Amino acid sequence: DYYAGVDFDALDRRGLADALQERTSRPHDVIPYTARGVTDTWDALKVLDRDPAASNKVRLIYGESAIDTDRTINRYEDGWNREHLWPRSYGVGKWGPDFSDLHCLRASGGLENAARGNEPFGRFMPPASVRGDIARCMFYMAVRYDGLQEGTEDLELTNCPCSARFAMGHLGTLLQWHAEDPVDDVEAARNARICGDYQHNRNPFVDHPELVGRLWDRAHDAVCATGCWRTSAKESSRGGKGAGNFEL
């Protein structure tokens, strides 16, 4: 059992966040973002986002359409590329494990990717059929990355997005999407394949959607409460998830 040793019922909000961070980070085999001669994220997305109706195509996260796997943005102006659902300007680094994390990296049409830019979700509205998938990716990132691992930052979710604080949003919208678009077989299979074939970690909010309500609600929003400022996770977390995220 992937979650053996994690007693969900016995843990409070902070303890649960810390336990999930520990579990999702060990192990986490990092896939190269771009590489020759070894499996990289291009290779992985061609498998993970493969169109069930056509094995030579990938499904695009924002377009509800499919495109030939070899029609990448590197070769075609209207090709597909790799979309960081949690934008780099909101804390995803350039070389750490978050940069190539397949749980929150998706095939996207180049035009749709450019149209979204770094807009928080809620301002940018993807198709309804993938909103829950996106929300659970964001929940995963906020738990997985606490800023203590080299090359990463302490990622937070909020209703007051703040790039200086690496706080992405909008939390209320993501909670709504999580409820309205529950986990389906395709999302569950993608999660299992990332664990089995690539990173060897799982998204706990796909496996246990009920944990979202244990960690987030509209009453706990440290960014809105304290403002857009930057702190060091190494100073504030005392060995656990950043102080503002999951305080009781």
C-alpha cells in the first residue's frame, strides 16, 4: 500500500500535510525535462496524455482536442508543447523536481498555452471536463513542494494570488472544480502510470479526494490574511510544510 504508515484519521491539518509531503517526495524519481538518449518529459507526455481514440495523438489539456504526437512546437508553429499548470512565475523553478513533475505538466496547444500565460485559475477558465484534474494537480503541488528541497520553493494556494509569495489561485475556484468534476478512470490511470513507470510517487488527492477538505477551506487563507510578502520556508517551516499553509 503506497500510503502504509500514514494514519489519515489520527493526523491534524498540519500533521497530514507534513505526512503527505514526506510520502510524495520519497521516492520521487526526477524525469529530465529535455534530454537525449533517456526518457524525458516529451516522451512521458506522449504516453500519459495519449488520446484513447488514436495512439498517435495526444490530448490537449485546454483545447478538448487531440494532435499528432510528432507535431510539437519545436517543429510546427501550431504544434503542442508542455504546459506547467503551476506557472514558473509563481514558484516553479528551472531545474528542480518541480520543473519536470509530470503530475502537473500536461500537453497543451501552443496557442492555448500562450493565451493562458501565467493567469491563475478562475481568471483563466479551462474546459469543464478537466477542471477537477487541474485542481487536484494544484493541491498536489502545494503539498509536495515545501521549499526545503534544493531548487524548489514553498508553494501555497490562496484566493489572493501573489507571485512574490509563490501563492497560486484561486483556491475557492479550485475547491469548487474539485467537487464538480470528480476523479474519473482516465485521471486515475494517469496517476497510476506516473507512479509505476516514471516518478514512483502518486497524487494523494486523486487516490483520496476526501483529503482536500481536510487541508483546505475558505476559512484558512494565510496569504489573504497576512498579505503578499516573501519568507524563507527554511526559516518558517521548522522542518515541515511552510508555516502559513496549514496552521490550525
